[in-house]
Amino acid sequence: MTTPKRAIVLGAAALFLAIAASELRAQPPGGNHASVPTQSPLAVPSGIHDDVTTGTLSRTTDGFTARPGYVGPDFLGTPSGRAVVLTDTVRTTTGSNWSAAGLIRNETPAIIRNPHVTAHLFDAGHHELATAQAPVPLVTIRAGEPAPFDIQSNLSSGLVASVEWTVSYDTTARVAAQSSSTTGAASSDDAQRTIQFSVFWKRAYGYTDRMYGYPQNDGAKGPYPYVVFGEVHNIGAQKLTASRVLAAWLDANGGVLNVDWLTILPSEQDAKPQSSATLQPDGYADFIYRNTDASIAPRLNDARIVLWGVDSVQ
């Protein structure tokens, strides 16, 4: 078959609805919420922080919300005033070496920077065996916003009986000069992200219909890859110099199945795919994600996609 033509998105309102869906365009999800979660009234001192998550921490979610630069779960409940690991989103390995993927949430009233997640791994006697650490892919996380992490270790998963989590971060504000193509004024970390998304279609992994041409050109033999195709849009008034799109895939229970950066498809003919795009005000670029890993891709077929958009200035 030929590749389905990309539908044209007319107007910011239609684009916003497509973002909130974060699914096939013809399949809007229920329970969208555009409100920002209530923020903690606690003041967060500037500097380096280490926030510990102990015991079972649960945050309920009221469906997906859409904000510039983010489409995903809107977690409910009273913010703790800390950055926490949402333990009910964490999925760990059942074989081989211990690893985990999940979400943290910034429950402070301020933007946090350079977050890192540390897993303290304990045996059945609650003796600490090792620690595993990984940076969160997003350099800044706004108040109330979740962000994904993916941690690997060299310790056999069969030895790990329990895990305690620490989230380290910095709340020191950073002011960066904008590029000469913008107004020349200073830009702080609390500036709203100005990236919105549309997911045009997804193609399940397996022996499905073969696609030809742009944006997906399958080989002669299957199984064909899992594919997500869509568009990123700069709704702001300033040029974005290196816009990137990060995705996490959630299972039916909200657990994180996969975390990965998406590929940008430049508009210029014969241009190579890129990790980022330069977007003028009201500029667009297509994005695509392909996964051929038989241990991961089949699980993504029915998963829900969470998207984050960032620019190099952040």
C-alpha cells in the first residue's frame, strides 16, 4: 500500500486538540485536562537538593493534559514540596541485570535543573547492595511536571528485594543570553516552552501492511517496525535553535515501557534525519520514531505516548 497522506492541521485550536490526544488523529482520548496541578505553597531555597522517596508513593492521575512542551498524565494530589519518584510508574526488569524506567515529578513550586535519579538497591535483609544512577533526559522540569528516567545496573535483578529512591537537582535559576536572531534580551529558565505536537498516525510492530516512500519506506520483508509519525510546532515568537522531542510510552497501568528521543525529518528534499530542528516562529518540522526491537516494539503497539519538547536554551 502507499503511505497515508498526512492530514493538514488548520489553526492553533485544531493543533491543540491533536496534541491532547497524543494518539491517532481519529481517536481522541477521554478525560483531557488543560489545568496545571495545584502547586505547593512551600518556598524552595536556591541550591542543590537531594529528595528521598521512601516506602510506597502513589499519585493518581486524571488523564492527559496538554501544555506547551508537554503532553501527558496530569497527576493529582497535594504536592509534597519535593521532587519525587512516582513509584507506581516504575517498571523493573524481571531477568538479567536490574534496570528500571519510570517518571519523577517536580512537586516543588520552582523549576528544577539537572535532575538525577539514584536507586538504592537492597537485598531481602535490607542490606544495601549497590546504587544505580542516571540523569533525567530533561535539563529543566517545570513545577508540577513529570519527567522520565531510565536506569541500568550491573547487579543481577534476582538479588534485589527492594529499592529506595533519591532525586538530586538544582533550583538555582539560570539566565542565558538568546541568540542574535532573537530580541537580544535575556531568557530565564522559567520561560514557557513554546513547542506543541501533533501525532498523525502510528503503525504497529509486526507483519502489517508495507509502506513506501515518505516518511516510512519498509524493506521487502517483515516484521515491519513500530512507527510513530507527527509534527512539532513552534508557537512562540522567538526562533528555536535546536528543538528536540522526547517520548515515553506508558502501559495500561501507567508504567513506563520505553523512553527515547524522536528523530526530526527536515523539510528540505534529500536532507538527512536529525536529532533536532531549527524552528522559526510558527515553524513546523515532522518527527518520526521507529523501533524494530522484538523485545520492546510489540509492547509499544497499544501503549500511550507522553511527549516533551525542549530547545537547546533550556
